[in-house]
Amino acid sequence: MLHLVTDRPAPVMIDFARSLSDEQFQLINPRDQSLDQILNWVNPEDMIVWDAHTSPDLKLLNALLQATSNVVFVLVRKFSRKRRVGVFVRGRANTILFRKVEDALRSARLISQTRVINLYKPQASEFEETKLDFDRMFLAENVDEVSFIPLPAEGDVWAKVEELVEDLDLAVFGLPSAVPETHFLAKIMQRWSSRAIDADLVFVRSVAPVDTAEYSTAFDLFVRNTYPAGYFDPKALVEVKRNKGISISLVLPTLNEEKTLPGVIEAFIPLQKDLGLLDRILVVDSGSKDTSLEIARSYGLETYVHQRVRPELGGYVGKGEALWKSLFATDEDIVVFMDTDLMNPHSDMIAALLGPLLIRDDILLVKGFFHRGGGAVEKLQAGGGRVTEIAARPLINLFAPNLSFLFQPLAGPTAARRNLLLKIPFYTGYGVEIGMLLATERLYGAKSVAQADIGELVHRNQPVEALTRMSVEVLQAMLDILELRPAREDLLRDNLVYTLLSERRYALLPRTVKQAKRPPAATLLGLL
């Protein structure tokens, strides 16, 4: 049963209420009935929609919360179109009703687009997997912006909430089981009553169960599987790791990285030696001519030359080959791959990549994304590199659209479960990252992939003239794994013509691009 309590039964209000539920509908005028009489009609499983524009009373709201588990408390002065709409998603199981409210507002033609605002506290000391999942489970199709907003680590959240509400025409909030006078929602209700804020308000409370299987579109996955910077405290992750009995290794591929390698090691080695978040750190070298190996050994790290790992399997040139060979040197439950050309490495990068894997059993692969050029980034923006935006992203949108939520699908920082890595092929060149991603999506679906903000990152960029080769290798891997051409032999070969334009030369430079496709390692370890 749905009970609509309003003294202004305008068609738009009735349309809004009817869109919330398919159950039997009851219209009640609060001027004709007392609160006690109304509540006597309400069963705990019923939904009550209370149009409180003349009585935004905290006692009334708490009485409704005690009477039923499904409440929509409406503080709207005028039923007119709201252009700036914000849905504050911290609602746990309120998510289902959030979606219904958003859809009902659109059906009543009160809104067209929505901004989803996910408030979070960085460096949380405890992780509760279910709550974190529910934080980001908001389904909607007509949303044009999603923002992750960090709250102060200490003190009242009111200042941040008020700042955000001032820029809105309508704000939708989730309700706890009871709202004390000190709660920020009580403050915002008081501010609305005194007309200190112009935005209209809708408060939502539900305990409906959430079916995670239905979260499948790129937008759903973006909200549910994106983790902002600072979300995971390394110390708290250590407790999760120990409680679950999970082992973790960090693989650092190197090729002539003597300038940046010391900084990378010094940033990450405390996670093993002091904190215990990492069990092993391995440097897998690809034949460096500089002192990279000597530097790694001076810090006491395990070192491997990938050409000497399982030499009977042969050896190819490329970072992907080093990552594939590392699977024969590791046996930890989770493997982290981190580039070694970083100029500003920090331990939170590793925590960000590991967090989703440690708190959620359904996540198999985590891609890191980062911000270039410095400066705080409050609202997430597309930040892929040149090859991503011009070559990879168009094909992802066409042939693997549920992965289009990823900012930087070609980024190197990656963490994955070992049992996944053993089942997927590795491309030996620049196609390794996109190959891992697409193979995971083909085996387990895009919902098994998450992305984490690892903060600002400064590393060596490829010169423009190298981007063509990089693009070809990326496209080779994509076309092969998406089966957009007939199966090729094990070694993928394509002829390539570079164009060279400079002050002194106009030239065409023919090249052959070689990239091998390594089979799933499990087939060679006798695990399949």
C-alpha cells in the first residue's frame, strides 16, 4: 500500500507518488486526519509519501520513520521544473528508493538530469564491505554528472553539505532510522523552513534489499566500481588482509630505470618492511644496460631477468613479457603491477589499487587512474592519454561499451587476483594493459573491473613519433581479443609506415611491428 499524504493533490504530485509504487494507492488529506489516525493505517512494509511543505516537523518525520521502513518526505514549495538536481548517495539500502524517486521525479516532469553526489570520508579506519557497496549502488540513466566529494576527517559535515545545496534547485537525501536534532539533516530542514536555503528537498528511507546482479551498464559500474583518492587507509587494509588470509606481491618491471627506481623502491618498501601490506616486492628486469638491477639488490629486493625466467619458453621484448614471466616467479593471491618510471611515487598508490580487491570479493581487476599537471581535482574528468582517446576509447565504446566508464584503460598501475591473471593471455608489447582488461571482461564481465584514483602522477611521456607504434600494438591486441579479424598466428605481425615531417625531412619510414601473444600461464603450470 502507498499512502500519499498531501493537502494539495495536484496532478504532478499524484503522478510522482503513483510512479513510486505499483501497490494500492491511498490519498489522505492531513487536514482531515490526525497524525495518529494516519499512522494507524500504515503497516511496516507500506510506503508513505508525506508532502510536508507546510509542516516540515522533525517529530513528524521521526514518527513516520518509526511507523514504516519506506518513507518519502517531500519539502517542495512549488511543483516546477528543477534544473539543478543533486542526489546525495550515502544511503545504504536507500538506494532502491533513490532510484524510484529519481524516476518518479522525471515521470512527473520535475527534473530531466541529475547530479549524483557521493560524500565520503577519506582514510576510513574500518571497512564494511556491504556498506561500501551500497554507498555507490545508484541506478539512473539520465545523469550528466557524478561527483565524489571528500568530507572533513573530523568535525561536522554540515558546512560541506550546505555549500553543495546552495548550488542546487532540488536535493535528495537518504534518511537514517531516526534523525536527532544534532543531525545535519535536521539542520537542513530548519534552514529550509526559515527560507535560508532556496533548494527544495526530498528525504528518502528504505530497507529494500539490493540485487547486485542488475548493475551492468557503464554508468552503474562507474558509480559502483570507482574509488576516489584517499578512500583507503593502508593500515586498515592490513587488518582486512590479515582477517581474510590474503597474500600480496608487488611486481616492478624495469628497463634502464636507474634514475627513478630508487624513489619508487623507497616509497613502496615500507609497505612490506614496516606495515606488512605487501608480502613480497619483485623487480623483473628486461635486460637493462644501466644499474637498475644493482639498485634493486642494494635494497634487498628479489630480482629477476625475464629472459632467464622459464628460458625454455623463449623470450620477447616488451613490458608485457616481463609481466607474464613474473607469474612464474610469484604465487601470492593478489599481484600488483606498478611502473618504475614514476617521479613522484607514494604508498597510497598501492593502497588505492588493493582496496577494492580486499574489501570486495566480486572485484578481480583494478585499474589505476591519475591526474596530470598537479592541482586538486574535485570532480572526476576524462583523463586518458592520447592513444587512449584517439585509438582505444572509440573501440571500447563500440565493442566493449560497459568498460567505457574507465578513465585510463591503458594505464600501467594495475592490481589483480592471481587466479585471474593465470587464465588470460598477455600481449608482450604495449597491448598488455588493454589485453588484460578485455580478457577479464570477456571471461567475467565488466562488473568484475574497478578503477581507483591513485592521485597525481608524474612519469616519462612517450614522444609523439612513438605514439603510432604504441597505437598499433594496442589495436593489435584489441582486434585480436575482440575477434574482429580472423585468428592470427601466435606472433602478430603488421607492416607500418611512419610519416616523418620536420624542418629538413619529409619521409615515409616502413617498419614492422612485432608483438607476441602469450597463452594463459595456467596452461603451462598444469592448472588447466
